[in-house]
Amino acid sequence: MAIAEKIYERARQLPAEKAVEVLDFIGYLEMKLGQQQQDDDRERPMTTKEFLDRFAGAIPDFPNIEDEGSLQERDPL
């Protein structure tokens, strides 16, 4: 019996709420596998700009990137 058939047979014996948990777990594994493949495809480290573009705003303490506008000189103190 193939692994997919074994999973199917065992999952269909579960109560509905537990079957939903199995589906959630499969989704988690798929997401994790996709992330690992992305990491494997990345041959070079991220540049600072790539890092900021990817993670800006991801957590409350991490600032959003805002347009800096044109550079201005400060008046000497």
C-alpha cells in the first residue's frame, strides 16, 4: 500500500475536527518545504536592501520603509 493510501485510510477514521487538524498539519509541512526550497535556491546572502524589503513591517518593532525624500543639509550648530 502506498503511503498516500495509508494516510487516507487512517485519516478517514478520524473525527471531523481531527481530520481538519491533519489538513492544517499537511499545509504546515507544505509551507515548510516551500520555504526550505526557497532557501536552497538562494546561492548568495541577501543584500541589506533585500533584507529590509522582505522584513520591513514584519514585527511591530521593525520600522516600515518610508521614502526618505531629497537629501537636505543641516545648518551648522
